[in-house]
Amino acid sequence: MTQLQTVLSLAALGAVSLALAAGAQGDRLDSRLRFYGRWDRRSPARAVTVNSGSHIVARFTGREATARFDVAANQPPLPTLVWRVDDGEWQEAEVAPALKLASGLKDGEHTLRLMVRDLDEHQSRWSPPLVASITFLGLDVPGGKLLEPPADPKLKLEFLGDSITEGVLVHPVRPGKETWPWRGDGRLAYSAQTALRLGAQWRQAGFGGLGILNPGNGGVPVAPDSFNFFFAGAPRDDWQPDVVVVNQGTNDGGWPSHVFRPAYARYLQVIRAAYPQAHIAAVRPFGGYHADDILAEVTARQAAGDRRIFYVDTTGWLGPADYTDGVHPNAAGGAKAAERLAEALRRRLRLE
């Protein structure tokens, strides 16, 4: 072997070693990352979600941080993300293979909250390929390291609903941000804002168009049939909430009571079977759709012995100025509803 061949051979071995090392880093997500929301974690190397409000919390040292994503299935308009480092301003961007989250930080420890802001609800988000999805591959902190995460909040909430729970159309059309993923914002939806007010960890499972009888946009099955899955082929895990907030009925407004009510009863049965010890807060949809039917089913379950279910009357919570389009709360409306809902949960559950 000539000297040149030897050098080339050593270079090739070095390249292979680097590739293997890079692959090893991607084989498993760091256990110090904390995932909140409906994330499919069946693969140790990636976390996949189709829900806005799903988020990651990390503590780290170093002066910069970059998140890595698999965007192979994504198509324009791309999903959007929002994040905050320490007590800094919230920042937002479309998903990208490598998204710089921070640079020029001061030396010391930092805390990151990275959240799915919104996705285009009309794209495929149930059956693979998941066009409307976020696939997280890892967090890089050059010159620093990941630290043990903050303690999990004790109170655990899950919000089950439609586009209102998702945070769709929180924002009006703004220059350069006209697409669906820019007009929605899971962080500003009533659901996330309620959890933040209560200092809780939460899951936010809302799908545009979804109802008890109405399938959701993007191929999502009706609520009773989609509940036990994160998306097709990804069964719900064993996480157990303390409180489940059910905000359904808006997209079923066209169905008569004699059809809606038994379907709503079945949905409550599915939830109770999954979460036998959870409190279930059956919320009157902000628009009042099927309010009497929902109250009747809650009353029936209470009479049958379920003392952990209750009705939340939202009458008068929001006015015309609190919506972007008469159906979806704007940021101010979401905050107003969150304040009322947080107070209702505090009273009912005697939360401090």
C-alpha cells in the first residue's frame, strides 16, 4: 500500500468513526429532556406529536442551543414552534432541520421551554405520512451540557377538544403570517393558559373540525374513536391525569339531541374507562352548542354514582370582541376563558 493509499484509508476510517459517533448520539433522546403533551415515544431516538401545545422542557449550561427535527414528511405551510429561554421573550419560527433557539447567552444554567405552536389542520395528521406533525430528534448545546430537569408539576391536566382547544385562529391575518400554522397558537389557547395559571403539567389534544359525531380535519376519527390514540398506529400511553377537561360539541351543532346525547355518553364512558380516578370537567362549549345535552349526561352519570364528573357552565364568559371569527377565541378571549376555567377548577377541586 502506498503512503497516499494509507492516508486515504485512515481518512475513510476516520469518517466512518465520525459517522458512527453521530449515529450513536441520535440513537436515543437524552433522558434529561422532559416531554409534556401527547408525544409518541415508541422510538428511543425521536418524539413525534400532532398536537399544538405539546412541549419540551430542558435545563442546560452553555451559551447556545439548537433543536434538531426530522422534516421529511412536512410540506408547506410548515408547522410553527414557539420557545423561551429563562425569562426572555417568546420567539417563534417554522420548523427546520436545525433550529437555533439561543445564542450569546450568559454563562451559567438556563431553562428552555420549546412548544408546538400550531400545524395546518387540513394536512394529513392522523395517518402516516404525517404532514402536519413535529418530529423532534434532539437538543444540541455546544460548549455546554444538559442538566437534570426541573421537578414535574404535581397537578396533571388533559384538555380534549377541537380547534378551540388546539388554538386555531387565535391571531388575525398579519403581514407575512397568513397561513394556518401562523394564525393558530397553542400557547395562547384557553387550554394552555388554564394549565399555566394552575401551575400544572398538561396535555392539549385538540383537532380542527373534530366532534363527538363529526370527524376532524386531516383524517382524524370522531372523538370517541380517536381518544385512545396519538395518531393512527400510535396507541395512547399509560399517563394518568388528575383532571380531564372535555370541551366538545361545537362541531356537532347540526346534529339533533337524540343522536348527540348517546354519542356524548359513549365518549364519557371511553374517558372514564381510561382514567378511572380522574376528575372529568365537562365544559359547556363557549358557543353553547348542546349545553342541555351535556348537562343532562353529566347529571345522569352523577346519579349513577360517578362523583368525579362535573359540569362547567361557561355562559357569559366570552363576548363578540373575544373571537376572531365568532367561533374561535382570540388571544384575549383565550386568556379570559382560562381565568374563569382556572377559578372553576380551583373551587371544585379545592386547589391552593
